[in-house]
Amino acid sequence: MHARTHARKHGASKPAGAHLQRKNTCHARCRLAEYLSNTEENFAGCNILELGAGLGYLGLTIARNTLASLICLTEQAEGGALSWCRLNVEKNRHLPNSGVVRTCECDWRDYASRSTPSELDIQNKPEGCHKEQRFSTGCQRQQESSQTLQIQEHNSCIQTHQGATNTPRCRDTCSGKEADRLFLTSTKWDYIIGSDLVYNSVGSTLLPLVMKKLCSPTTVILYCHTKHRFDHLDVEFFEHLNKNGFNVEEVREPWLPTPPPSPPPLTELFPEQRIAIYRISLN
């Protein structure tokens, strides 16, 4: 990314409680931030989606150091993860360009079991950020008509960014999980990023499905992964990426030496863990 300042030096501040993040996850996020600050990824004018954003460090760091148009940080509401993410984003609103950062609820299980707006014949994916959206919820027997109204209101309140410095804030005014899901699936994402999101079978099987639901043929996915944390899940995860039609390539800074080959999964009792960055795209 074309950084005005170095990511590690000018990252987002961490609130009390940041130490509760798992150590390896923090390392992977910092490694991805370092990679982006050292490479030619140009986020100017781009829509960026972060899956499993945690406290929002990576997304806020990208916002501060780039001219991205929209950065959406997602987390699950269960367990309070989304609330902590939103709290930290608000505490960092003083940072430059933080107005392009918004948060959304994203429960991966929904993308495996329910239709998305793209499957409801929404063909034109909007680019850029959104102004305030107020969607009616309706009662259970009016669910279908309410959803149609939400889609119409969503499409009528799109505002495309023309720059980053004076970009209006993307306020978290979407009302509820369904509205967040509608926003995520109807926005064209230039980049999807994430780090160390595979630590159980939900991640290994559903993460590839979520990526496929939310990406387009031109979307670049940058995923930082600690190899050999859970060998059986690594095998499952990469198998599902392949089944969903993704091309996976490990990337690094041009000046870094090629790391030695990792041992095959499930062949060593205590294999050496290594953080790897993967560039993932649809075949």
C-alpha cells in the first residue's frame, strides 16, 4: 500500500483489554500490516472488507495510512466481539481518515444456510460508502415485503466517495443483522483481508464459503495464516478453498528470502509454526 506513514509506527491505539487477543492472532495481524506497508498494494479509492477484525487494529491502521474509500470491519455479535470492535473504532475516530471505517455484524453461519441479496437478483453492486440507512423491520408475516423495502432503500441511499481526506463518515446506522448482511453482500469489495481465522471447523469449512459469497472475480483476498497451529484444520481449509474455485499463492516482500519448505501436515508432533501471507482469488 502507498503508506504515508509506516504501519507499525502509526497503527491504531489499543484499548484496555487489547491484551486479551490471542498472541498468534496479534502477530499475524501485525505481519499483514507490515507486508502491506512494504508492498505496492494501492488502496486509493478502494473498498476493503476485513473478516474477523477483532479490535480493529489492522483496518484502522490501513485507514490511517492509505486513501481507501471504505473500510468495513466485521465481527460476530456473539460473545461481545462486535461490541468491542465498535468501541475501539469509536475511540480511534480522532485518527486521520478514520471516517471511512464502519463496522458490521457478520455471522459466517448465515452464508452457509441462507440466501444472500445477490441471489435475489441484485445485479449492480454499489461502490463506495453509504449515507444513513433506515430500514423497516416489520413483523414476521411481513418479512418478504420488508426485505424488498430494505433493498429498495439500500439502493437509493448510495453515495460514492471521490476522495479520502474529506470523505464523510460511514456511520454505523444500519439497523440490525439483516441490514448489515444486505450491505456486505451488495457492496463491491476490491479487497478482502483477514488474519488467523481458522481455529475450529467453523473457520476451516465456512470461511471459504464466506469469501466466495462476498468476493467478485476482481476481488483480491489477502489472508495471513499461521501454518501448523492446527494441521487438520489447515488441510480442511485449503481443500475447501480449492473446492470453491480459489487460486491460492503465498506472497512476501521481494527482498525476503524464500522460506524453507514446511513439513507436510500431520507428519510432526511439534512442527515449527510460520506466518504466511496468501493472495487468494477466484480462478
